[in-house]
Amino acid sequence: MARGQAGKSGGLRWSRLAVGAGVLGVALLCDLYLADFVHDSSIRQLFMLAACNVLVASSLNVINGMAGQFSIGHAGFVGLGGYTSAVIASNLHEMLGGGEPTFARSFIVVPVCLLASATLAGIFGFLVGLPSLRLRGDYLAIVTLGFAEIFRLVIATAQAGEDGSPIARALSRLGGQNGYMGIDNQGIPLYAGPFWVFGLAFVLGVVAWRIKFSGWGRALRALREDEIAAAAVGVDPTRYKVTSFVIAAVGAGVAGGLMAIMRDGTPIVNPDNYNFQASFDAITMVILGGSGSVTGAAIGGVFITFSIKAIEQVQATSAVQALRREFESLDLNALRMIVYALVLVLLMVVRPEGLLGERELFQKRRGGRGGSGPDAPRAGAKAEAA
Amino acid sequence: MRVAHPTRASLALADGAPLLELTDVKVSYGGIKALKGVDLRVFPGEIVAMIGANGAGKTTTLKSIMGLVPLAGGAVKLAGRPLAQDTTEQRVAEGISLAPEGRAIFPNLTVLENLELGAYLHRDAKAMKETLEDVTELFPRLGERMKQEGGTLSGGEQQMLAIGRALMARPRLLLLDEPSLGIAPKLVQQIFRAIAEIARSGVTILLVEQNTRIALSTSQRAYVLRTGEIALEGDAKELASNPEIQAAYLGG
């Protein structure tokens, strides 16, 4: 990721292509040999989860950071993507004859899964985005939260059994509160290896970067700053607001899909993975890194993933376990929310704009934050020369 | 200033026909009638001022021209064509630009980005570059601050940016909402000199102002708006010497 953007500000077309190919090559090598170097599968899982969370954060960043809307239901889109990919991967796996999920076969399974996840999440993003035309601020936030909770509860409360309407029967196969474990509970085939996870995190990260600095991203940021002024220069608020929701939902769908079929991940998707806490984690990632900053969202995603793991590690230490025997209700995972809340409060006091603000790492120009990216300095120079 | 638009069709305007015409325009906010039937005409090449006290409906008039508020009655016509069906974006494309009140620029975007957004609807690179040159010539201060964030500019510079941004669309009709609001007198002079120059290059201007003195000295004709109605209209110089105007708006 880092290398990619350093290459971008270099401005040379070929070097960019080389960097892109290099990153994908490294991802490919990771896919084939990572297990030989990193023997602990939980560590491998952690790295890949971090990459997925980078996708979650950078997609939420499109709504919360660039468009200036406030969504607190991002987990709903992630979950939609997760369930879609889980179901399709399981069925495709069955059709292809079962067995071990091989790398070669992942080139069929993963694209199909992720396309379906992205499409479905995008459709729901459109539907959730529509109220954003009339609602703003907290009211819109409630709509997004409502969507995420409805999604979670519809799946969690589906009754097992073969009676009722076709929709109820279909939902009941998703396992309800226990989660979906593939066909006949054999587990979801985990096709997405590091090549897919790291590769997509990189590619979609570049896409997010391009969105921010394109005319489209600029119009979106203009809308965030002042809606009347934006309309007065000809930006259509309706189109931009809804499209930003769709883009964010598509990103979340891909991230959720990847997480569900991630190699070294858990072969089960559970409605509780997509509760409010998950949405809150996503918001924390964006705010921590700096709303509106693509690299900030990436940093936030990595940081939060690793800190969750770190808290689990601390939880497992003998000292904490000994304490737990004394105080049964002690649960560091629950404390995590308190720790995050404190971190956020502190951050808001000390650095309200987040770690990076709207700035980017690897952005050459220092003048303004959230500048106009790779092409702007040249245009600026022309203007000054004139 | 180069003002001809690269792709927009030129208007067939009969001699003596107004570029902009408002007939009996009514706007209500909830139950409150902000405009009770405004008639107003702006002819090509003119600077027309609209003066009046707070709450008289000046900004609402401009918003009704841009399509930013729904009309409760009446019609807005550009070169004889009713705009009722047109969205705000379409009106911008047809050549109406607004520099909104209170220097509504994009504070977290750079000056250059603000200006580029002004040319949002026509992505003709050459025309954009030319207009950028013209705007920096008109307001050299903006040229010095291209990479600075809009929010870090002084009040006067922000107003220049708002006008510059409106010009980037190469409008036929430029709507200016209180360009003197909260700006140091010296900069106000500069801005109004620039407005006169914009008009000389062929852009028609409708100017809303509370600063009656400078508005009447810059414009050719003026309307006085009072509680949602046109109270007076006429030649700017005549209005400036009108005892009623002097008492009400020019401080004696």
C-alpha cells in the first residue's frame, strides 16, 4: 500500500504500473508461501483481517469522511456482503466437487462471490442512500443504524424448519442465531487467500485515493462543505449523496465477502459479527485515522484490528486469568468499548481532526490539506505562470 | 476577461428584450410570505442592483432565480424561456452563476480546487485554463494563494474567491449576493471595481446589496425591495438622489 502511493506521487506512469504489479506479485507470493514463513495461523488471520478492515474503513470513509454524511450502520453492508459470499462460495464449492479449496479454483469462486456481494450491498446502499436526500445528521444516522439492525435481526431470528413462505425457508437455511456454516454445516470453504485479500486491499485503496482526488471526489467534498454553494456551481446534491452511499456499500460488501471466505479465517458467519459494535469499530477506524483521509482510514483499520488482537492476548495472559478467577465478571473484551471511547474522547480533545486530519501520507504537496492530488500541482503551476 | 462560453449556444435575444425576467414571483417559507410578487427585468450588459433592508427578500429573489427555493407563483424567464422545469444544475449550465451570501466558499478545499469546482459543468480544459488566468488577473491575490485552503483567506479574499468561482462557469448572468458583507472598506472598493470590469467584458450582473451607496454608484438601474415587494425602481443615479432613499438607506 505504502509503496504504491509513493510511486503515485512520483508521477511516472510506468513506475506506477511497476509498483502495482510489484504489490500484486508480493501478494501472490504471500498466497503461495506465507504459511511457510508465518506458522501461527492466528497471526496470518490477523494480517488478513487487518487488510479487510482497511477496506471497511476506507469504504465508510467515502460516506463519513468525504461526503460528510454520518452512517452508523456500516456493519449492515459488511454483513450483507459476508452472508452473500458465504452462501455462494459454499454452493459453488459443492458444484465444483468439494474437496480442498485450491488456489486455482479461487479464481472462479472469489470473483463470483465478491461480485455478488458488491452488487447486493450496492443495491441496499442505494435504498439506504435515498433517505439521505431528505434527512441529515442524526436522523440519517438513525436510518443507517436501523438498516444494519434490521439486517442482523432478520437473519438472527429466522426459525429453522421447512415451513412458511419461500423467503422464510430461504432465511432459515442461514442458520439463525448460530450463524451460517456452509452446506450441511461443513463450514464455509475459505477460498480468499492473501493474494485476494492483500491484492484487493491495495487495488481498492488506490481506487479510494483516485475517488478522493478526482473531480467526483472534489464535488463530493464541496457538497460536504456547503450544499448551497455546491449546487450553485452545478453539483447535483441528489446524485452525489446517493452515489456515495452506493460506493461505500459496494466497498463494504467486498470487505465483508472477503472476510467471510478468508483463508485462515473462521468457516462461519454469525449475525453477531455484524452488530452495532462492528459499526462502531468502523467509525472508530475512520475517526482515529482522520475523517476524509484515505491513508488515515487504512491506518485506523490496521490499528483497530491489531488492538482488538492485543486485548485478546492480554485477556489470555495468566495474570488476567488469575484475576478472572477472583472476579468472574471481568471481561477485557467488554472493556474494549470503554477503552475506545476513552481514546476517542482524548483524541477529540487533543486532535479533533484525527491522526492525519484530511491529509494523506505520501502526498507530495504540503500547502493545503486534502489537496487536489497528483494532477493539481501542475495545474497550479500553470495558473501561477500565467 | 474572456467570457464567451466554449460550448454553450448563444442566445437569440431580440433587441430590447430582457435577459432575465421575473414576473409576479412569489415564495413562501412555511406560512411566511417572503416574496409577494416580484417583477424584475435585467437587460443584457447591465449591472442592476437590488437594495433593501434585512429580510426584504433579496437573497430569496436570487435563490428563486437559481431554483434553490420552490416558487409559490409567478415565473422566472431567461431570454424569454421559462425556467420552471429546470434544476439548479441546468440553470448553471444555461449560464446563470451565483456567488452566494456570506462568502460561501469551500473552506477545506484549496483556492484552486474552489475555482476548478466553479468550472464543474464544463470540463473544457482550455477554456478553464483561460478563465483561471482571467480570474487571477482580476484578483491577483487569489493567484498568490492558489494552494492555500479557502478557509485561511481573509474575508475580502474569500469574497473574491466566491466571485471568481462563479466566473469560472463563464456565466451570461452573474448573481452577486452581498459582496460587501463584513469586508474592510478598502477591499470593498477593490471588489466593486472588479465587478464593474466584469460587466464591461460583457457579463450581465444582478447585484444584491445592503451597502446602498456603493451599489447605486456601481449599477445603472436599481430595484428597492421592501418586505417582499418592489417598492421603487429606476435609474440608479436618480434613486441615489431620491429623498426617500436617502432617508431610508443612505443615512440622510
